[in-house]
Amino acid sequence: MLEAALELIADHGLAGASLRRLAKKLGMSQPSLYHYFSSKDELVTRILHYSAERMLGVGLNVAPPKDREDLPRFVKEAVLTLYATESHPRFVRFLFMVRIESKRHRPLIDRMFDEQLNPSFGVLAQAFARDDADREEITQVLRMIVYSVGFMLLDERALRGMPGASETTKQYAEWVAGRALAMLAR
């Protein structure tokens, strides 16, 4: 149900994604939807939490890093794996739609990034850091991989709707991971 709503909002925006339209997509009556959530606002909130948890959980599908030198490989593979799904590109489009169309949900999106997503860099870095300065450097290197590779994939998968990462993006991801490894080896 949340995936269907995510797709509907990602494709049509909040205004174009009525509960009536969602009910039709799911083959159920609109009043039946109110059993699952009381309003479109609650639906948006549930999609945000659901998708953020899935985003953070994608690392569980990638072989964990063995040591600090393996961190760039792990993060690169996690980003590629995340964008290989159909759900994550939709979630990215959903975030843009909600951010643009709903001032009411902007603080929730900000909290999600500030409290869940951004701290995950530091948690991962902490596991391999020698001290606080090293943790901060590892955190920035991991952020560099996620944002640079993620932006290429955002362009290809979320905006252009390509069926997967292009060879150019895969090569770029390898290059970024290599540069990140060199930075961590200093």
C-alpha cells in the first residue's frame, strides 16, 4: 500500500495523488483506506518513515566492511544497490514533490535527514576511527561517496527514469571509491 502511494505521489505530486486515486489503484474503496491512515498527511508521514528505514537498511544487503580500507567499497555498493531498486528513485522524486508542495511536511523531512540519515555516516565512521579527528575525516569521505555517486544516480534513475546505472556511472563510482580509499590511506 505504501509502495503504491509512493509511486502515485512520485508520479503525480501530492495534489494529483488523491486517496480516491490510491484506492482505485489498489482495487479497494476509498473509505477502506481510512482503516490504514486517517488522512493524506498521515500517509505522507508513513511513507517518509517507511522509505527512510528501507534506505538505511540497504546496507544490510551488502557485505559489511572488513576494515577502514573497505569502507569506500561498502558505501559505493550500498548506494548502487539502493538505486538499483525501483522504490528508491521513486522515494527521491517523492521527496522533491513533498518538499516543493507541502510546507507542512518540510520539517519532518529535515528531521529525517538530521536525525536518521546524516548521523549514519558518523556511526559507520566511528566503528573504524582511531580518534575524533579521524572519525570526522572518515565521515566526510563517506559523505563524498554517497553524495557524488548518489547525484549521478539521482540524475539517471530518479529524473531520467533509466532502468539502471549506466556504465559511465559505474565507472565513476569505482573512481570515486578509489579516490576515497587514497584519502583514507593518508
